[in-house]
Amino acid sequence: MASHLPSQRYLSTRGGSYDLSFEEVVLKGLAQDGGLFIPEEIPALPADWEISWRDLSFADLAFEILSLYIAPSEIPSADLRAIVERSYSTFRVTNVTPLVTLDRDKQLHLLELFHGPTFAFKDVALQLLGNLFEYFLVRRNQGQAGEREKRHHLTVIGATSGDTGSAAIYGLRGKKDVSVYILHPKGKVSPIQEAQMTTVLDDNVHNIAVEGTFDDCQDIVKALFADPVINKTRNLGAVNSINWARILAQITYYFHAYFSLLRSSSFSDRSQIRFVVPTGNFGDVLAGYFAKRMGLPVEKLIVATNENDILYRFWKSGHYEKKPVHGVDAEGGRADDGAQAHPEGVKETLSPAMDILVSSNFERLLWYLAFEASGRQDVHAARKAAGTMVSDWLRDLKSQGGFGVDPAILELARRDFESERVSDPQTVQTIQDVFASTKAPTTKSTSNGDPNGTALNGSTHDSDEGYVLDPHSAIGVAAALRSIARHPPPEFHHVALATAHPAKFAHAVDLALHDEAGFSFEAMLPPQFVGLEHKEKRIRLLPRGRGWEGVREMIEAS
């Protein structure tokens, strides 16, 4: 691919695939060797990026960043710009991911990522991914109108514990030549999450409630991707966070937050930024790593985990080890917020989207660490060595439950990252503390050049009743406050990522705030959620024991 720069060509983290195009990695999702796709090189920023990008809109900024990873011979610039603009026209605020200052004295800011169609950060990526799917398929099917058997049709299959399913459905609903099948464990996602999925009635959307666990849903998806029968008749596609396009889309909001801070009077040439990211599968914070490696001046990325703390333990010890819990030890969280829709062996918490046993995207960081640590001058030999090392680590994870890395690799990981672990009681306390401390309007401001303002830069929390955090965002804020104690203002600014609207996890929020004066659940509830559970639904039941063959029959009959 002579027309592609190294940052526009892709390889597998496990060394089995090289020289792939952006279109190939988006439609494939997962490499044939089981690895994840990454660019051959992380691109450097243009020399004048800080000046020329400073005042760009979110969509224009996304276009500039995506252009570094997508060759114009694959997607012409005019087409890419149109895809980006269409993707972010669905958001409820013009600046897409507004930055809010929670505490001016501590220079603590919140990056609100929940202004998309499903009120979760995953919309930022999945609105784009849906449009990319459609663009590639429409192009492949030019001249095939009316000849269905000759058309390239993508069948997207995914398992969800809540937010991924609804964001995928809203990103793919109505798209040409795409069908989406989302499996969720029956009765184990929150009512709001289930309603967001099952009230979408577009013909290409199929919701399947599985009698079983989230593990059963994931096993069905894996079995279908491995099934030679369905793979002869269907082109299967992945929509979860292993798809490279999801990571790529999320890079933009780190730059957007940086430019928002630059326009703030509290930010100076001596200021440093720490991003704090509530983390489960590692995709969100990995996007920050790419931004940092590209040249965004980020002092540190802080990985904030809940009590499922495999990542926290890695940064403390250099050992990446499963530590499953079962029975009474695993109980916790709120079932009515989806706490039971999790893989077997995890601890149930108030932040169920982060209830993971292993982090699927961590493999991508491991490859870059191994590549840098190899010390080889020959880039091809270094890539091969990194792929071999990652394959060995992942084999040990599967066979032995974990692995350790050399001190040199751990040191490289600590150069860019720190980690904090936040418990459920600490999460509740943070929700309470932030609500109480933000009641007075003088404590709240924008970071868009008016530090004394009280309007929240597009935020939905524009009253004087106190800022309401969802439990995942609260983990980020709790970790940020610990970092502030070590790295205080005026030198340091901390940006915590807010990943979901609090109404999506209403029972955890109510647990924290039901006794707080001034808190009203009704006032917090977005109008889009009112009556959602009573709308018409379309859903199919997969009885216990029907397994992946039952889902295959549903797909083949559609």
C-alpha cells in the first residue's frame, strides 16, 4: 500500500497479520490470529497543530485527527469530513464533549462524554463506527442494486451488559447493508438499558434476551465467529471495544479538552494536565495514550478502577493476574442497575460497566511496551519480537491465569500511567461530596474562557442544585482528588472523564443522595427517558440450552 503512511497501515498485536488497510481492520474487527489491530506507527502531530487546531469545532478536530490514520486513497477527504459531521450531528450539545469545572480552587474539571443518543461515552465512537460501516458497504455494493445475493452485507453480532448494546444499536439502526444482533442476559441489565435497546424498531435491529448469564452471551458470540457454517453465508462484524475505529474516535476528546483548557484564564504556560479515566476494558484510557504519544502534552494518564482491580494491581506490581471471586464474596452493587450482567468471577459493584476480570484492550498497550523495550534497531524485527512477546503473555493468561512483565517494561508503563482503586463506599462518598460542594453557583464554571461563569458549557447540570455524578464518573473524580493531593494547583490541572449520565444508574445515585436536601430524581431524569419503558418493544427470547445454534437459526431465518 504505497499510498498509505505507516500510521495508515495496520498490524495484529500477535504478529500474524501485517499491512492491512483501515477498511479491512474496521470490517474485520478481530485479527485472524486472535490479536487486535493497531497502526504500524503512531503519527506525529503537524508542526503547527497547536495554532491551526486551537479553535476548531469538535467535528473539524476529529477530521484532522482521523486523517492521520486514514489514507485519502481509502476515504477521500470530502467523504471523511461528511462522515464525521453526520456522526456528531446526533449529539445534544454543539461542542459534543463539554468541559465543566467542578472545583476551581483544585483545578478539577469534568469532561462530559454522555451527550450522545444513549447518554454514554460509547456514543462518541459508535456513531462514527456505524457511519464507517455504511460507507464501506455502500461503496462495495455499487452496481449491485437489486441483486441481494451479490451484495456485501455485514452481520454485526455483540454481547452486552448494558451500555454497549444500546450505543451499538443507535449507531447502526437504519444503516444500509448492515444487520445488528445484540445479546443480553435476560433480566440482568437495568430497565433503562433494556428499554433503550428493545424500543428501537428498525428492521435491521435484532435484540435477543438470553436465558443465562453475560458469560453465556459472550460464549455464543465467540462460537458464532468460529462457526464455519455461518461464516460461509454471512460476513460477521464486531462492534465492541476491540474494533480499532472505536479507539480512534475517542482520541479526539482528549485534544478537545486540552483546547478548552487553553482558552481558560487559569491555564498558563507552566500548567500541566493529568487525565483521570474510569477504566474497565481499557479502551477509553488507551485513546488518551495514543493522544499522548502523538504529542498532546499530557503529564500522566490515571487508570481509575473499581474493586475489579486487575489493572491497578498491574501498575503496583508488574503482574497481570486474574483473581476471580465467587459466591458471597462476589455479591454487591445494584441488580436494578445491571450489576448481575457481568462475566463469571468478577465482583459486583455500583459501577457495573467496569466489572471485568480482564481488560480486552490492554493487549494493545502491551504490544507498544514490548516493541519499545525490545531495543532492536530493525523495525520489522522489533515488531515481530513484540508480537511474539504479547502472544506468550496472552497464552500464560489463558493457561495460568496471569503473567508478569520485566521491570523495564513496568517502568515504561509507569512513565505514562498511574492507577488508583476506588471501592463502592468511596464511590458513594464521592457522589455525596460532589453534590454538596457544587450546590453554590460560585463553585461551578466553564472552561471556555469565562472562569467566573455559571453556565456549564453545554452541560445538562445547569442548576444550582448540585452536580450529580454517575458511579463510574465518581470513580474518576475520587481518583483525581487523590492525585490532586500529590500534584496540587496551580501547576496541575486534572480532567476526570464522565462516562455516563447519572440517570442510567439511577439506583446507585439514589442510594447515595436520597437523603440529601435538594436532590430530586425527577429533576435529573432526561425527557428522553420518561415513559421509555412503556414504549413498544421488539425482542426475541433464547431459551436456556438453545445456545449458539439457536442464535444461528435466528440469524439465518432473518
